Amino acid sequence: SPFFKEYIPANGHEVILKAKLNANENPYGPSPKAVAAFREKADLGNRYAWKELLDLIEKIAEKEGVSRQHLIMGPGSSDLLEKVGMVFFFENGGNVVSADPSYMSLMKVAEATGAEWKPVPLKEDWSHDLDAMEKAIDANTKLVYICNPNNPTGTITDADALYDFCSRVSEKVPVFVDEAYLDFLPEKDQRSMVSLVSKGKNVIVARTFSKIHGMAGLRVGYVVGLPETLNRINKITRGGMGISLPSVYAAKASMDDLEFQNKTRKLNNDTKDYVYKSLKKLGFEYVPSYTNFMIFPIAMEGQAFLDKMYAQGVGVRSFNILGKDWCRVSMGTMDEMKMFTGALQDVAG
Ligand code: PLP
């Protein structure tokens, strides 16, 4: 796509990062309660997690207000995004419609199986262009993918508009809504599309323990969808088989640790405010973010920028969006963000 080019940081050389701000991880997690549960159950690492996984599925189903037939677990949501990409497109061809730029995992798998990606640019306000996406659907469209809030932009699409879109469009073609970052919104604004599944709509919602729960390295995620759609996915995955038993216990403990989730949300907002102010002082514009990362344009070639930031021990990402180079920086601890703004001033200030 002309709109979306990704740069991979400093190849070949090992870089010791002082600030790891390139993967939208949670710098505060996992929750101490999740760590304690993981440690306590490490001795059971010789066992498969059957019953324990069922307990976790019950717990998540209850939280989501669906039955356990509406849920598949995976080692992170990546696994399920990829498997949906495979099952929907392998040998079937067709196309997938999504925003551009967006999180590419599912589309890359679809393309690898021979399907076509139909990118639809985000609107000027960085929300999904739902009208244009609906128009892009054709007889060969097998799936629509929406990431809300969106990665790499950190921006949101209006929940009412998205709800209408999913409700209407899922009558024609399944809609996959990736809600990896929804937990970073204030709780009152977290409008998940899961309620559409309860209404029988062919919507698939992905959630992950990697972000607000700080469990990216422990690998737990899930999708909610109609049982008949999940049966298709289940043909090529025994999703839960990929999750380690101690991680199942960690996920359960983390779900109960609301204090940790609230702390993450608060510290994330504090660091974002600090970065907003620092960027302003340094003369950068930025895109206000609803997630644990943000983008801002850099007046430098992306790879050169990354190399210089990495040389200072600060790992960020760079994307080419609409012909311009942008930095995507994940929110680390306040100390990491101070290193980031210091390095930014040296490199591009
Ligand atoms: N979806 C989005 C939008 C993401 O940004 C990521 C990871 O960064 C994922 C899904 C996959 O995360 P995980 O496999 O850790 O659940």
C-alpha cells in the first residue's frame, strides 16, 4: 500500500535498550497477584491445562456476558488473528477490507494465503472511514477487520457509528473487531462490540491479556464470536493448547486485580500527558491517543531516525503514513519517557 510502510529497527546489531518503547507493552505488569499465581503453579508445568482452562473460559464468558460456546482462548490474540486469517482465506481466496494504516497481523496472513487486502485510508480525524469501508466490500469480501482503538495511530472510531456499521455489515460479511487497547479508555467509555455477538450478529471480537494486564510474555488472549463461526476456527486450532498452565492461573488472578488495571490506566495517562507537553515544547505536533502509545510526525527519514534513537538506547517504531514518516512511541515508565524525550531532543529537536 502507498500509505503504510514499516521500518524495522537497527538490523544485525544487538542494541541494549534503556527504554523499550517499541511494542506497546505494559511497563508495570504483570500484576503482582498474577506473578504470585504463576510462580505458585510453575510446579504444575508438567501438566496440560484442561480443567484450569475451562475455569478461565467460564470466568471470561461471565465477564463478557456470553456462554462459553462463544469463546476461544489462544496464546495471545495474535494466534487467533492469524488463525482467522488462515481459516477465512486459505483455499478460498477473496479479500479482506480494513483501514490503512492498521494492525496488519490478520491481513498479512490473508495475503500469504493468496487473498487480497483492500486498504481503506483512515479519515482525516484518524477514525475509520466506515462509509468507504462498506463501499469497498464486494462479492469476494470474506471479512472486514477493524482495530478500535487503532494501532499504530492510537485513535478511536465513534462507538455508536461502529456499532451500527458492525450490526448492518455483519449481515453480509463477518466483521472482526480487535479490541486489544479498549481497556485503556476510561471505563465508562469502553464500548465493546461483544454485545452484538449476544444479539446473534456475526461479529468476532478479539481481546488480549498483553496490554492492560501486562502479560505480553505470558501469552493469553481470546476471541468472542458466534459458535458456528468459532467452529470454523476450531477446525485448525485447539486454541487453549497453546496456553501454559501457570499463565492460565496468572490470567485468572489478573482479572480479579482491578487495582492493578486502574493503576496502569492512571500511570499511562500521566506519562502520556508528560509526553504531550514535552513534544509541544520541542515543537512537534502529535495525534492525541486513546491507548498506551502515540504517533507524531518526524522531519527525518524513518530508518535514520530509528537508528539514531536506538544508538541512544531508546527503542521506538517508525511508520510511513500517507507519504510522511512518523514515530510511534509506546508509554513506558516516567523514567523511560524522560529518556525518550531527552534522546528525541538530541536526535530531532
Ligand atoms: N492486536 C493489536 C491491535 C495489537 O497491537 C497486538 C499487539 O501489539 C495484538 C493484537 C497481538 O497481541 P497479543 O498476541 O499479545 O495478544
